[in-house]
Amino acid sequence: MNLTSRESAEQSKRTDLITLFLCGDVMTGRGIDQILPHPSDPVIHEGYMKDARRYVEIAEKVNGPIPRSVAPGYIWGDALDELETVVPDLRIINLETSVTKSEDHLKGKEIHYRMHPENIDCITAAKIDVCCLANNHVLDWGYAGLNETLETLRKSKVRSVGAGKDLEEAESAAIVEIVEKGRVVVSAFGSPTSGVPLIWAASKKRPGINLLKDFSDDAVQRIGKRVKEVRQERDIVIVSIHWGGNWGYHVPQEEIDFAHRLIAEAGVDIIHGHSSHHVKGIEVYRDRLILYGCGDFLNDYEGIGGYEYYRDDLGLMYFASMDPSTGKLVQLQMTPTQIEHFKVNRTSRKDALWLANILNREGEKFGTRVRLDEDNRLTLLLH
């Protein structure tokens, strides 16, 4: 039986729940970086583009002028008000860019994302608590770029997971105390299926990312061992994974099986999946949340055609309310968003309905449905 509106309202009044903000990829480099107060050298090394400012111009041709030297909170747009309305206990993003002045771009790689370190205020403006770095862009500008990214986040008092100066640091979880509620434990992994080069794997003597080489028994056991080492009562354990291709709604069976095993065998409560440029289906397995693909939350693709079918300009703010005494999902509400003028905006009713229909279509195989509420927010209907 679906959770009724009254039951949902009663659940939302509980003061012991831990509410998390999750979203898809946040890419603040390249064109986005160029409109911030401290733009990097615009020279980029792409086969079809040599100047990052061109991405701004392409977007302006479609939707009109974009301001320059914007305030740090500009790129978050309407998301800032939404965050202040919901007031989540923890804010977690996948930061899909290097934060560096390094000029050591990786030769042979098609795309290189970089944000100037002095623009880090655009992350702290949204009071982000944890940045997941285990993705296919954090090492675009070499080890120097990774080290500067880690140091910039550290100085800004933003926790990072999934990358480090060695394997121990890359594997380490961010453990955040939520006063009078419990703790949230966040780990991040990058999969080669999302384009992460194997040579980016951290080792005992080499910086890099926390590479998830495969979805094997050994991988499940490795993650389960780490969870067991840190887990305490009233912990919510999150595994954030950068996996899969950029386009397409299909979720490979190996990802589904792996997510299920992380929950059933490794003690994980939320799978925070990302890499796809558009939202994918949602599953609730054993009362735990699986987000297979959260879509892009912010990027500089505005005005670039070719994949309009997927509406990659649309995204979601995921607000998951968890019971720390059981690890179960109690409520998932989502706020539909749209990237326009290089910032996050609330969507129209029409676009919110489009997202609802996509989630319902893709959720059918997982037995999940969402409801479009009067305020254009979406609510996952729990059984």
C-alpha cells in the first residue's frame, strides 16, 4: 500500500530523522568557471574547442546574456532557497571538476574540467558538506591538480571522499556527526564503466581515486569490511558511485546486482549513483534507497545539441529522510530543476510532469512510482 499524503506529512514531522541532500554531477569548470570572479586561463585542449569562453557564447546564443564575475551563489540559483526551505542535515555532491591552477593536462584525454581555486566560494555558498571526487575528471590536470583540489577543499572546510594522496586517504570515509540524531558515513568510488582511467587508481605510494575495478564478490567484501570497521549504532551509510555511461536509461544487471549486494551483504543504506547526464530509475531495495543515476545538476552544456531526447538540462534535488535507528528510507522528496543561464532554476509544471513520467516509466521495472505534488515537487510513493 502506498504511503498516503497524511502518513507522509506525519513522517515529515519526526524530529529524529536524518535528511540528506543528494544530487548528480556538479561541474563548475570550463564555461561555468569563466563566469565566476576568478576565471582560469580559458585555453583548453579539446579537439573541437580551444577556448572555454566559447561555451558561454554558445549558451548565450540560445538563452540570452549570462552575467560575468557573478556572486558565488549565482550558479545555485533557486536551489539555494530550496536548501534553506528543506534544511537538510547534510549536503552531498559529486564535484566533477579539478579545482586547480595546474597546467599539466592529461594528454590524450578528450575533455579537461578545471575551476580556479579562488572560485571555491561557489561551493561553500551552498554550504556543501561533502564532495565526492571519485570520478573521471578530478585528475584531468594531473597529480598536481588533484593535490590542489584536495587542499583547496580542506582549507574551505569541505570534506572530500573518494580521492587522496594515497590509497588509505582515497578509501577513507567522511564521518559526519548529526547532533542528537546519529552519524552519516560517506564513501565514494569511481568505476571504469564511467570512463575513469585505470591508471588513476590510488595506491600505497601514489595519489589517485578510490577505484572500483569491478562489481565482483571481492569488491562487495572490501566495501563490507570497511563499513564494518567504522559503523556504529544510528549510522546512515552512503556509498557514492560514479558508474555507467553518459546516455541511456538502461541499468545493467551487474549494477543492479551489485547495489543489492551492497545493501544485503555490506550494510550500505544508500547507493548514490551518478555519471549519466540525465536522471535514471529509482529503486527501494530492503527499504534502502538506490539512485542509479542522478543526472547532471550543473554543467556548461547549455546550447549544445544532439541529445535533446534525454533533456539533460533537467535534474533533481533529492531529499532523502532516513531513520537512523534502522537505516531505512522514510521519505524521498525531489525538487525538479533546470539549467539555464549557467545556474539552477525551478522547472515549469510541464517539465516537472515530464520528469515524473520518466521516473515512473523507468521505475516500473523496480516497482517504484512518484507523485507530482501541487508545488511541482515529486514524492516517491513508498509501500
